[in-house]
Amino acid sequence: MNKFSVVICTYNGSNHIIEVLNAIYNCVQINELVEEVVVVDNASTDNLKELVQCYMVSHNKVKYYYEAKSGLANARKRAVCCNAEWIVYFDDDNLPCDSWFVNANRYIKEHNEVGVFCGRNIAEIREEIKEEEKNNLYAMKGNLACHYVSYEDYKNKENGSALSSIFGAGMMIRRDILVDFLNSGWTIGEGRNRSELGAYEDSEIVNYAIQRGYGQGVCESNYLYHIIARNRLQTEYLYKLRAGMEKSEINVILNSEGALHKRTKMLIIDTMKFVKYSLVFLVTRNDIKKTFAKFIIHSSVSKIAKYPHDAKQIVFFRK
């Protein structure tokens, strides 16, 4: 049996799904290292199913599954039905480098303690963007599941952000961890769905692996291109994205042990962030730093304002 099962979670991903599948099939030693390439259709309404089934005719590793329950976490759950020792999660806009599986296999052999790891995600913008959108990209690339904005930055290890983060896009994890996680109840959050830009379910998976005693890591030789549409660089979209991430994180806290203590700690941290980045916004002349500060201030104010409601919910509704 080969070492990797690839799982592509998608909702209305017909624009890039064939390009993503081709990128995977162009990887070195795919026949030796990849057991299957599973496309999980999370209740799409476009022609995704037809495209994938047509592709399957000449590519026997590809499988198609339909997941009717909306939410990225529900789509990720399908990975427990895979056969290989390791699961590789890709999104429907991820293009891995051609040495991805060779590099990952080598990394696993050299790091026996690791249960979950990632490569480096590089933003790929295919449309002309305005200066404000460019600043948003550089400031918020971590929120867009990217470590770097360009291959040159990745190669030179410059202008990186969220470098300790393992995003769901490009996550590699032992299948047995996912099985145990499913048996323990799976994630609290559903992740992104048709109506909300939720997140944090990938962090729940990573945190569970660490709690199980596994290490986490980064295979620096691996990289993928993450195709980012221009509309995702709009300020209002990014506000909405961050709001979804924050709602998901808070929901996990509210449903965990010691919720009031954790939520109060978050309040203190957000208050400190508000003070710090208000000063940054006022004094910096760097447009990217000012943009980053703007988003942090907006998020901090939002979470601080929600604290009384969250605390009341914990105290009165969880008895």
C-alpha cells in the first residue's frame, strides 16, 4: 500500500479542479507514493461532479465522494475512509510542487515523532490588483492560508508570516490520528460553509494531534501555489473572513472546559492588541503595517464588544 491518500475538499470548485488534479498527477513518483486521490464534493451546485467523473475515466487513482452536509469540517471527515497511512489535504485551488510527495516521504522518514506537518503556501494572483488590494494581500496573507506572497519570497525566506501555522490547505496528517479524533467527537466547528466564512477546524485537528503526543513540523522543501481570486482581497471580504474565524475560535472556547477563564484571557489579549496596534496605526508610515494594524484593531474591538454576551452565556446557559 502506498503512503499517501490525497483528499481534495471542494464546494463549487469547477474553475480549478482539473488544474489541481493535473498538478497532483504531474508529481514525481505519484504511482509509487500515492494510493488514491479523493475529491470530496461538499454539496456543490456547479458541474464539478461531471468534470471529476470524466477525469476518472483516464485516471484510476481518482475517486469521487459527495458530502451533503455543508461545512469544510464535514468534508474533511471523509478522510477517515481512506486507505493510506498519511492523509494529504488540498483545497480546490492548491497546486503542489512536482516533488511534493517525494519531499514529504523523506521528511516523514527523518522525523518519526511528527504526526502532522505542512509545506509552504504561496499566493498566486492571476488578476491585476489595486494598491489597496496588494496591501491587504501582504498584510493578511496568513488569514488567506498563505505563508508567502511570491515564490521569490519563499526561496529567499523573506516577508513570510504565520510561519508556525499549519493550514488545512496542504496539511499532512497520520490517518490514525483522524480516526481517533472522529471517535472522540470530531471538531466543534463546521468550518467554512455556504453561508459563513468559518475556520479554526484545521487548528482543532492540529491541536488534537499535539495532545496525542505527536510533534508538528514543516517540510520547507515543499511548496504549493494557492490561487487567490481578486475578490478575496477586498477589505470587506477580509473583515468577514476574520469575523468567521473569530466566531469559530470563540465557539470552541465556549464549548470547552474552563471556558470563562479562556474567554477572559482572550479579552485581556485583545485589549492589549487594541492598544498596541492603535499606536502602530498612528505612528507607522509603512502601508502594509498600517493595513495589518487596521484589521487587528477591527477584530479586537469586535471581540471585546462580544465579551459580556459570551460571559453571560457561559455562566447562565451552561449550568
